[in-house]
Amino acid sequence: MSKSGARAAAPQRLVVELRAQIEDANYQYHVLDNPKLSDAQYDALLRELLDLESRYPELVTPDSPTQRVGSIASQRFPAYEHLRPMLSLPNAFDASELRAFGARVRKLSGADPSYIAELKIDGLAISLRYEEGTLMRGGTRGDGRVGEEVTPNLRTVASIPLRLRSKSAPRMLEARGEVYLRKSAFEMLNAQREKQGAAPFANPRNAAAGGVRQLDPKLTAARKLAFFAYGIGNVDELERIGTQWEALDYLRDAGFPVNPYIKRCRSIEDVIAYCEVWERKRDELDYEIDGVVVKVDELALQKVLGSVGKDPRWATAYKFKAREARTKLLDIIVTVGRTGTLNPNAKLQPVQIGGVTVSNATLHNAEYISSHDIRVGDTVVVMRAGDVIPRVVGPVLEERRGRLPVFAMPDTCPVCGSAVDHPEGEAMSRCTNAACPAQTVERLKHFVSRGAMDIEGIGDVLADQLIELGLVKDLSDVYRLSDADLERVPRTGEKTVANLRRNIEGSKRRGLARVLAGLGIRFVGSITARALAEDLGDMDALMNAETEDLLRSEGVGKEVATSVRLFFDQAENVQMIERLRSAGVDLSAPKRKHREDGALAGKTFVLTGTLPALSRDEASALIVNAGGKVTGSVSKKTDYVVAGEDPGSKFVKARELGISILDENAFRKLVGT
């Protein structure tokens, strides 16, 4: 070998050795929880590798530990198509439903199988694709078939192997698992956010999901996320795996962290016992679990059982009951929403519920407080279930002492002092001042939210600051913000300003439906906004439409049409629309294409509650693509109501009118997915 060849080979060998040492240290620390190197030793190895790769950039590879640090910020997330669908799971809520699941399995399969019981980690489901043993792509679940590719972000999760430890790695492996945030890391993250003046996260799951979807991987790395593998989506050249238990063993041997509490159960009764144990012990863990996933162990039997739509017949998710705690109601604080509604909120003596400190909860409205006889000074029962905002269930009357004052909604706005209106037939009271600062800031938060203009970076804290500094007085001012304006906001450096500028510019292309949804017109949500946008085509047609024209759109009744007409009859709103137009915001929409031959042609649907796996937009898209129509209110013309968890008054009205009510499973069968 020549001298030059020897010189080139030396750094290459050293890079390979350093990577092996660092990855082994990562595996020992993040997977086995048995660190072999001190922090100083680990940092020294990583610095040496970074130095070598900076001097020899041709030696940088996707599986290098240095790629965990975070790469260039992404403008957007490309689509990630799963090689096999990431199935959603039907739910079981008690022992009888688990037994019914076991009975169905026996009936359909003719066998009495064993099961695998796995703790259901409350995080974000992801898929990881390895080629020749190297992590090449990673994506979120999305709709089960297509998610968002977030590979640079997932590379920053230390417990995700960048290269498989198996000596004979398959040509291609798609592994599935859950990204989550430990409770201890969650507490540290919220403490840090509070010091920075940022709003704390509601729960670890929200923090984990938001971390994975950051545009800048360095922000993902700062979240200190963790990962558990729970299955194989697709694999080449690996036919020796015959059971879910063996699949988990394979993943563990390949270097993936697998939850240590997974159990093989001989019967459904063993499964029930396992669920009961972990429902009691869930708070002993340093991560959130919200149930148990139960799977038929034998993979060949899983194929025999198959699936219905997106739901496998061979698996179910046992959901833990919502958790409650008792604490003292210290005060009732009334806040003002974007449409002027006065919202009562409970100020509580801090209490731990499921590893999260709860000090605030919703009280819904004055009618709820009155009907439940909730008073300041009471001991109250507080419930927290998953991502739902904690709510006060009611008082513990036997612990009430003395004559506590009865709550009354104020007659003047607690923010601006204007008169409060109590509309007849409505549960909510409203501030009558459209220029109320509280309404303005809530309208801004709504306008920039994901369901509207989706401007990443303008969160609650920044929105408050923009209003307080007088930089935003109405929604169009968002598009008039200069770099100098943004630099006036505390803790916004050059990079933050550049990111905000890019995101604001990008939002101009969202289209009329998003703009309309973001304007905060009373009774106009995303479904109604899309219907109006697709039927009328552009903002001018919408502003000039008479009430009768608006009523022709699906889901638009007299109340909605009157509200839309009232909004555009106000000169200040028309002027704001013109400022949006002059700023270059797209105010057009493609005309609706009606599918006359679809499976749901001519059928009208209403959505209510939270579906287990589909978002409202995803469910609406399935209906529209099959020729159906989605409306926002139940009437005699409604054919189906699709109901998820916590359905509202639409569910009640559908029952009264005798309208067919579908859960997500029945809905999917109808749509044919």
C-alpha cells in the first residue's frame, strides 16, 4: 500500500472503532440501563469522532452517532409510506370485553391460543426502516398507510439504534415502536419551560409528539425522548420468526429496547390478571401507560384471523379507567375566549393524577357549576383521562364545612370591564366588546393553530407577547410583522426570527378553507369552512353571498348563515380581509368535485366525539372521497352520525331522531377501508 493509501486508511479505521465504542456505550446506557463509560469518557470519544468527520467529511455515514446531534432544519415533512399498514386497535374497557375478544378468537380460529400482553406506552407510534442493518428512514403512523417522514428527528433519539447489532442483518427491516418521554424528563422539561416563560406541556405524550414533529432536529434532541420497540412491520430473509414473542426477542437482540414487563399468557384469564396488576402498578413506572395491548402470539394464526378494515381480529387494546383524585377548590377563575365566551376554570390545590401535577381544571360553564353545586372551598373530585383537559367531576358534599358562597358569573368582562351578555337559551355568557384584548389574543392563537393557518413557532406565549407589545392588533398584522418587530419580542434571536419569517410566508399558501376556519367566525369550524370554500370558490364570492346562497352549502343552517353574513357585514372585517389579500394570502379554493358513483354517494354524515385512530379531517376525507357529505349539525336529513369518545349533544339528538350511529369500526366497514 502506498503512503497516501495508508494515511487515508488510518482515519477510516479510527472512525469505525470510535463509532463502535460510542454505539456500544449508547446501547449499554439507553437500552440495558447499565452504563460502562463515565459522561466525560463518552464526551471525549464523541468529540474525537466529530473532529475526524469534520476533517474527513467523506467518512460521514447515516448510522454515525454524530447524526444524533441534529441535522439541518426541515422546511416540511415529506410523506412516509408504510410497507405494511400500521393497524389501529379495537378497544376493550373491562374484563367482560376481554373475554368476548378471546371468545371471538377461538370461534374464528378454532384454536385456544396463547397471548402476548404488552404495556400500552402512551407516546407516539413510529416506523423505522433499516436497509442492510442501517437506519435509513423513519416516519409517524399518520393514517396507518402514510405518515410523515421525520428521519433526522428520530436519529436524535438515543435509544433508537442507528445500526442493528445483529451480525447477519436482513436486507430490509421495518420495525415499529413507541417514542415516549419519561416522567422525570417531562418534569425537568416543564421546569425549564417555566423558567423561560413558555407554557408547560399538559402531559408527556404531547411533549413527545411535539418533539418528534419539530422542524429543527436539535430541538427534538433537547427533549431527551426514549423508545420501545413492539413489533416488526416488514422484513426480508427472516422466516424463522413464528411468534410475537420471538419477534420481540429478535428486536431485543438487534439492539432495540423492548419493554421488560411484556408477558406471555396461556389464556385470556391470565391476560385479565396481568391487566389488573398493571392498572394498580402503573404509577410505579417512570413513563405513562394507558392500557395493555393484547395480541395472539402465533403469527400464522394472526394471518388466519386477518383484519376488518384497519382493525386486526388478532389484537385488542385494554384501556385503563380514567384516574381521579380529591383536592381542594381554591378559586374559580373566569377567562375570555376568542368569541367572547366567559369560561370558568378551577384553581386547585396541586394534586398528582397519574404522574402529572394538576392545579387547573375545566368547569365547563355556569350551568354545569350550578347543576353540580360546586363551590369555592369544596373538596372536589378531579378526573384526568389521556390527553383530555382535567375536569372537576363534582364536590364531595360530606366534606363540605359551613356555608360556602354560591358561584355567580360576573356581569362585566374580567379583562376589559365591558358589559356581559347572557343570551337566552345558551349556557355561555359573552363579553360584548369585540376589541377585548383577551378575545384578540385568543383569535390570534386560533388563527395560527394547526387546523387553521398552521404557523409553526407562534405558540401561546409568543401570541401573548405580540398582543402585549402592540405588534398584532388584528389577524392581518401577522403578515405585516418585520424582522425588527420580531426582534423586539424577548428571547427571539436571529435564527428564531428567520424560522418565523419562513413559516409565516409558507402559511400564505394554505387556501381559502384554512383562512376561513382561522377567522373565528362563530359556528364555522373546519368542516363548514371547507364546504363554503369548495362551493363558493373564492373570498369575493363568499363576502358577496346572500344568506340564501350560503344555505345551499352542506351543513350551513340559518344560524350559521346569519353568523357568516354578520361577520362580512362589519366594515372592519372586510378591511382585514383586504389586508390579508394585499399581503399575498391565497383566498381561493378548488371547486367541489362531487362523486356520483362513490359508495357513500348522496349520504350525509355528522362527526362527534374523538375517534380512536382517525382525526376528524381524515374521517371527513374518507367520506368526501367516497361521494358522501359531511355537515356540522344533526337534522332529519342526516343519514349517519359517526361517534367517538365523549360525544356531545349531536349524539343525543341523533338518538332522538332515530338516526344510525356508527363507531369507528362500523364506519370503516361502511367506507370500505
